Amino acid sequence: VVYLHRHPSILDCIITIEDMASELEAHRAHWTKQGQGHVFQWADQLNDAEKAQLLQCIQLCDPVEVNRVFKAVSESPMSPLLGKNKVQPFPDVTKISESKAEERAKWEDAGYKLIAEGKVALLLLAGGQATRLGAVFPKGMYDIGLPSHRSLFQIQAERCVKLQQLATARTGKAGAVIPWYVMTSPATRAQTEAFLKEKDYFGLKGENVFFFDQGLFPAVTPEGKIIMESKSKIALSPNGNGGLYSALHTSGALADMQKRGVEFISQYCVDNVLIRPADPLFAGFMHANGLDCAAKVVGKAYPEEPVGVLCLIGRNPGVVEYSEIDAESRSSRDSATGELIFNYAHICINSFSLPFLQEIATKHLKDLPFHIARKKIPCANEQGETTAPASENGWKLEMFIFDAFEYSQKMGALEVRRNEEFSPLKNASGHPKDSPETCLADHCRLHVQYVQRAGGIVEGGDAALVEVSPLLSYAGEGLEAVVKGKTYTAPTEIK
């Protein structure tokens, strides 16, 4: 009898029952030495399939690393980068609203040239299941209710298709390609990959789509003991969006970028319905300013808005939670502009140079801190049966993507308009914020404005259910020949 193990970071391997028993015993000694021997407390009661599951979980974990991380977060449970460092406003922010048209055109031209030359890649944090939305499939498959019923994945892929066409048209260089790197959780990998393949990648070429898995990390008790979900299963969860750096390296994605000649990587999250993937203006901005790391930000809506704020921690760029800035500083405003001093909300739209990502992945992984998320974690009781705790019983340990910012040699930020580039889907239908309804309204309002700017008329105005196909226009450009002088009645898709 043999068992086929699936490990997200190694090749499939075949192991016999005898070898499996021997390997479990070898691990037991090591884990016991590290104070995590309780993971094996039911091992002798397991059938062969359960032993295979336990072994697979064990192969995903390093008890030495778990103990190291637990010690670090226990000694510094708040943001590890703050410490005694002074938090100051981030100084290097360029506002789109205040930039000159010639400057924006220069950045955009440079970005299109980089795209046409194959030097820009797209990096998607595809997230997990859309459980908070009441769905049991990956969030990128969600339909917010557009007239076309496009999923988030389709919107983003087709914007990328259009951008490739624009790059070719703008530069005269045929065959522009934007490789798409898609990081999934292990739980959503198969379904995400199958969905995009079935849809023929919505016009992108499969050879230019690279899937890879986010890493996992075991949940622990407040005493540092790894939590067992059942007799044969460790409670594992994704290690946060900061796990991106390691996953890029171990999956071969960085090597693939190097092989392709990619220089700049445009990163975004799947749930932003207004995302401009691989934005040529952003790529050109980064290139023109010689940056190795850049972030798009938006102005905070109000002082207590629960968003991370881009700032300086000591002398280095970083992001702190609004709760980590004292109340007086949170509400302080610039006397000249009236803006909040700590105004720039980090919306997880970043761009990195390839050397920056390579340096983080090869030199600084151990330096990136973990953060505690206190959760109710399903766990095994004394009999090994899975139970749902009534209160918080453990810690999920996560890394954040922005904790690598401090290693940037030169970082800048671009403040964009929230109503044009940021509307996240976080909550279920009916919620007053960041729900399918708010995302649909934001998307259609922007597209109505695209039509109106191009000389079209929309009955019902900003509230009309109108969609401009991403295959027709990436971000409102080129619509005059299609819509000028025409009147549109909602619901409608303009294509």
C-alpha cells in the first residue's frame, strides 16, 4: 500500500506504510525535543490514512521556527517595528490631483514603453474563500451584480488584455505581454486554477499565468503550543500577505520573472473592484523616480477610519494601524492644507523592483515580524474530537506585506483618488460598507462618469447601472468614438 502526499512547496512523493511509520517516529523525537511532542499524542490510534494526513501536516511545519516566532511575538505583542521608534508622517507622497498633465503623460508613456518591452509583471493576492460574502468559492469568482455579470477575475484579466493592446498601439511594438502571477491559498488553488483555465484565462495566454501557493503557519495557544484541529490534523492557516516574499522565491516565481526580463512588479488584492492592474502611470512614476518600492495611497475619510497608515517609523517607511497612533496625533491636521497629519491610507496596491523582491526573499525573511491575530480556533478536545471554542483560544500568526518597506533604499507613494481606484469587497450583502452593493455603486458611478466625459448621456445619472466593458476601455480612455452624442438607458453594458 502506498500513499501519495501533496505538499504545496515540493514535488509529489510516494511513501509506503513502513516508511511513513518510520518517518513519523523520527519527527516525534525532534518535535518532542522542541516542546511540541503533544502533536503526536494520538498518533498510535490513527489509521493509515490519518497517519498520512498527520505526516503531511508535520512536513509543512518547522517546530524550531514556530518556537522562534512565538518567542518574538510574545516579547513584542504590539507592532514589532514600533518599539521606541518615533512615528512621523510619510514625506515622499505625490498627489495625482496636484500633478501636472504633462508630468502624468510622461509617466504614462514611460509605463507603456516598459509594458511593451515586457518589463512589467502583475502580481495578484487572490486571497481565500469568499466565506464572509456567504459563498464557498474563491473571492475572485464573485459577481457583484454588473450588467455583464463579470466576476472579479474576469474584470481584472480583461483590463490586462486591454492594457496589452494599448501598449502595442501606443508604442508600435507588437506582442506586449504582462505576465500574471497569482498567489492563492492552498485551499483555493485547485478551484482558482480550474476556473481560469475553463474560461481560457479571459483572453490572456495560459503560458503567461503563473499560479503559486501562499505559505501556511500553525496556530498556537497563548502558551506557544501548536493547536491540533483533530487527532491527525494541525490547525494551519495562511501566514498573511507578508508570506508573499517567501512564496515568490520557493515557487520559482522570482526565477521566472528574472528569465522573462521583468523589472517592475505591480501588486494588488483581488477584492478591489476599481483596481487598475499594472497601471502604466504607476509603473512610469516608479521608473522616473528611481524607486525600488512604491505604494498607492488614498486620503483618510475621517481620523478614526480603521486603516493602516503609511508613515515613517524612525527613519524607515512602514505602515501602522490607526490604533497605534495616539488620539491627538490621529486628529491633528496640517494648518496650511487642513489635511490630517497622518492622512495616507495604505490600500495594498504596491509596486516593487525585481531586485527588491529578490533581496527580501534571500536576505530578510527572518527579519520580517509576525503579528498576532487572536481567534476562536477549532481544536481537538481530550478525546481528539474537533470542537468549536466559545471564546478566543489561540493565536494565528501572520506576516504583513508592508513590513518589508523598511528595507527599501528609496520608496515613494502616489496618492490617487479613492472614487477612481479603491472600492474593496469585504462584507456580505446588506452591510453599509465594502459590500457587493457599495462596490457595484462605486463601479457604475465611475463608468457613468467615463461615458459623460466622452460626450455620452446616461439616463439616471451617477446612480445608473452602467458598465463599460474592460475590453473597450482600460480606464475611460478611447470612448468618444463609441459614446459621443448617444443616450444610454440602464441597465446596460457598453462594449
